[in-house]
Amino acid sequence: MKTTFFTLVFALIFSSTLFAQQTVTNEKHERVLTHVSQNIFDVTFFDSNGDIVQEGQYWKEDKKFKPHGTWVLYGYQSNEVVTVAEFDKGKQLSIQTTIDGELISANKSLLTAKK
């Protein structure tokens, strides 16, 4: 009897954790790259509806494009800014993101300590 009870409890707990997981899909976004000056390029990413999902700049060095300047990530199906990151020729300087309505920030020294 105890074995059956524990088996049922285990099955119930295990199945409830399966339902709690969310499926995340990674969408391909259309990208528009615009040459601004010398090594700087603006880039804008669009979703399938034509809405802007991310904007930023690249610094072209040799044949590589590195994140540069301010990058902005917008919320899914909204104009709300979710994340703002600052880069300098590929090196991340800072990031601010909103999680559950709370603004969380990290500067270069904190980002370096986490790596």
C-alpha cells in the first residue's frame, strides 16, 4: 500500500513539473544593416509582423562585425523597452533589463566578475 501511495505521489509531482515548463521558440528575424560612416553600421531586427524587436550598431573590424554603442531590445508584441546594453567595439560595458517589473543593472566590472 505504501509503495503504491509513494508511486502515485511521485507520478503526480513529476507530471506537474512537466506542465510547468514553458516552450521557448527561437525565431529568425529579418535584419536591415545600414552603413553610417567609416566602420559604423546601424542594424535593426524585425519580427514576422514587421515590428522592430532589436536595434543597435556594429563596429566593423577586419571582416568581423562587433556590437558597438547602444543596443535596445523590445518586448514581444509591444513597444516596451526590455533591455538596454552598451558596447564599445565588442566589449560589453553595461546592461539594464526589466524582469517582472524590476529594473536590474550591471556595469562592466560586475559583468567581468561573472565571466
